[in-house]
Amino acid sequence: MCHILIVDDLADSRLLLRLILAGKGGYTISEAATGMEALALVTRQKPDAIIIDYMMPDMNGLEVCQRLRAMPGLADLPILMLTAEINPTLREEALAMGVTSFMTKPVIPADLLAEVARLIGAAARV
């Protein structure tokens, strides 16, 4: 079973994503409320993909992504940035900094499940 790490400072957002991904998608889920917590979790158990929010209190999602990409063995780890931030250049900036895919909130559950499956499938073919 594939393992997804959800990184979001809002408990309600993590709950919603867990319900979609575990309940409908059958994925195993880990959660982190901060970027630092996510980095610590990844060193203990590498997930198959990460879904990360952009706006968080300790470091934003791009900073977490940069740190993840610098860690051994994580260069190809699929990272989906899921954000409510309305910024026309954020998507391009995120992709340039190593985010694999980008979606905005609110997310349609079927679209999220399809994108996660695509990311994991693509990573498995690498």
C-alpha cells in the first residue's frame, strides 16, 4: 500500500485530505503540521509522495521542498503542492524549485486522487 505524507498546519485540511486519500484512495497516511516535523518524518520513513501546503508558520512549502530535494534519495520523490494561495507566479516558482505538481484549494476529491495516482505511477516508472 502506498504511503502519503500530508504536510499542512491546519488540522481541518489534514483531516479532509486524510478522508479522501485513506478513505477513498486506500492510501496509508502520515501527517505533519509543520515543515520541520515533515523533514523529521521523512528521515524516519520515506513516503511514496508528499502533499504539502504553501503557507505554514515555520517555513513555507517551497522551503520544505528545497530541503527535501537536498536530502539523499529524495530527488525524485513526488511532491504535490496544494494551496489556497492566489498568486499567478507561485505555480511556476514551485515547479522551478522542485515541486512535481501543483493544485489549488478547494480541491475536487476525484481530481486529487487522480493526480496522486499519476504521481505515484510516474515515480514507479523512473
